[in-house]
Amino acid sequence: MRNRIVTSLALITIACLSLLLIVRALNTDKATISDPEKGRITLKMVHWIGTEAGPVVSEINERFHQAYPNITIQVEYAPVDQYQSLIRSRFVAGGAPDLLGIFPGTWKDPFTQAGYLMNLSGSKWESRLQDDALKIMKTGDKLYAMPINRNVIGVMYDKKLFRLKGFTIPKSWDEFLGLCEKIKLNGITPIALGIKDQWVTQIIPFSMAASAIYPKQPDFDKELYEGKASFSNSSWKQILTDYVKLDQKEYFNKNYLATTYDQMVQMLATGQAAMMIMGNWSLGPIKLTNPLAEIGIFPLPYVEKDQTIGLSSGVSIGIGISSSTPYPEEAKKYLDFWSQPEINALFLEKTYSFSVYKDVHPLLSPALIEIDTAFRGPVFPFPDQNWPPGVQYTLFQSVQNVMAKEKGLTIDEVVSELDRVFVQNK
């Protein structure tokens, strides 16, 4: 009898222990499923597009987090002038972000050569890209970034002011100068300019080059590499000379050397200036500053009468993945998400920009519809996308120094220095 009781107790104990283990296992599984913190990761991204695109990037990141609750995107924005040196220092120090902004063209080449960027060839969105957008994000035959949008440089103008004063869109350089003079006589600053932010210095010359250089020499940049062309013996001298003349004629706002990009945008948005030679990416900040602003865009007519006006346009923004990220699959999911037609169209519409995909067709604002007609003529990419490292920065500094009139720098010295840096770094 006693043995039966002991045996029964033993069986009961074993049963209880088994039940306890089952309960614990179930509870453990339940905790694994319901624990919102388990498996969470944060992808860090550094980019320069905060001013123009910060709000829509936040919206896209929130949508991505809803689709992938375990992944959070943490974004750090850096000034565009400081971006390249910042990213380089992060990679060198071993603290590279998982995701980073990539400028199209040769900018990325030093990073690919150092092995810092992930090869994205074969990504599911690659075949959907427009040909030039795909090409500009490659180094050799490998794809290192996903392009997001296309931008264009033109003359942004206050349409209400133009209607009120009876100003018409100029079709030649002489007509443009005449327009600036009329605006000046009306007591209004013709052209807002703010080159305290160095990157702004390149915008007017780039717009001029689309009409003065590339229609006649579409392979000009290639010829620079081959030694068959130079800045010194090209229209670049006249471009920079005419840039300075705009200052001499007092068509820019005073103190433009101390004026920031944000301030020049505010000048156009609030009616302090009639025009601004800038990219379409400024439309968003203008609308934020003044929702009632009515802005149009036309190509800068840097041509003689009846000549065809060239358009400066190119792929503008890219996102790449660090080769050292511990979360490569999650980072790829992030790019795949951005490539979805509805997500890319959202970004394009909120940033007033054009598509780089064959199958994405965003709604264009009235200003973009106006400048869109210029795509039927000759279109050329932003020159710096084909330049070796250092040339663009040399242009930044040279323009600032010439405009400052402090160091006595001449246009001849500027183009000679551009040639020297190009040859040294090609």
C-alpha cells in the first residue's frame, strides 16, 4: 500500500513538473511573440536633404516603420557644404552610418574605391530606372546608390509681380539683362543671391553652361579628361565674367556674401526679390515661407536672340548603404520601400521634383509644368557630376573670392586653377 502511495506521489510530482515546464514554455513563446522590443533595430542615416525634404522623409520613415515595426530609421542631417568631409571622417573613424546620402556622378568614386559602399547591382528596382539615372549611380559596371529624383535649374520668378508690372519672360541674355534693369528701376531686387552657403555659388554658372558650352561641345567634360579641352580655353571664362557683371550692375541683393540660402529663398517668397536662379527644390521651402506665393520657373536664357536655350537638369539625390552595416538585409528593405511607386511619387510631389523611374509619374505643380516644356530642347546634366574630386570645391571658393573683391583674384586665375585641380585629380 505504501509503495503504491509513493509511486502515485511520484507520478503526480512528475506530472506537475511536466505541466510547469509546458506552462513556462508557453509563457516563453508568448513573451517572444508579444514582446515589442525583441528584434528591434535602428538604422542610422546621414543625409543633406533636411531643409527641402525633412518633413516628407519623416513621413516616409514612419510609413516604413509601420510596414516593418521592428526597424526604426534615425536620420541626421548635415549642411551640404560639410557633408562630404563629414561622411569621409565617419568612414575613416569606423563610425559610418548604415545609410547615407549619395551625390550622383563621380562624387561617390573615392568611397567605392575604398570599399565603403555596398554594391547594389541586381536590386529589384534597378530595371525600372531611366537609363541616365542608372548610369550616373554606377561606378564601372556596379551600382552603388539608388537615385530618388531629378531636378532642374532655372529662373524662379514672382508671377504676381510679373503680371502686375507687365514683365515678360525673356528669350535671350540681352532681354534678361533688360528685364533685370526694369525690375531694379522699380525699386525691387532683381535676383536674390546668398552665397554664404558655398554650394549656391555654382548654380548660376551651371545654368549658363547648359546653353554656352554643352550644345556646341556635348562631350566637353570627356574632352577635359582627355586633355582636348580646358576651362581656360572655353566659354567658362565668359560665363564667370558675366556672372560678375550681374553683381557690377547691382542686380543682386546687397550683402549677398553674408546671405544664406534660406534667406535668399525668403527674399523671393516674401516679395523682396523678383527672381532667383535656383533649382526646383526651393519650391517647397518657398511654400512653407509663404503659402500664397505664386512662383514660376523658366530656363535661364543665356543665349543670343533666336538661339536655342539649354537646360541644366540631372539626377539629384541618392541613397546608398554602407558596406560595413550590421543590418544589410534591413537596409536593402529600406531602399526597396523607397522605390515603391506610391512612396517615390509622394517624395516627388512633396519636394516638387521629377521622376527617375520609368513607371513613376507624379502630379506636377504649375511651376514644374511650366519648366517641363524645356525638356523638349537640349538638356545637360549638372557639370560637377562628371568632374573629379576637388574641382567643384575650387569653383565654390573661387567664386566667393572673386565676388568678395578682397584678394584681387581674376577670372583668368580662376579658370587656370580649375584646370590645375582637374588635371591633378582626374
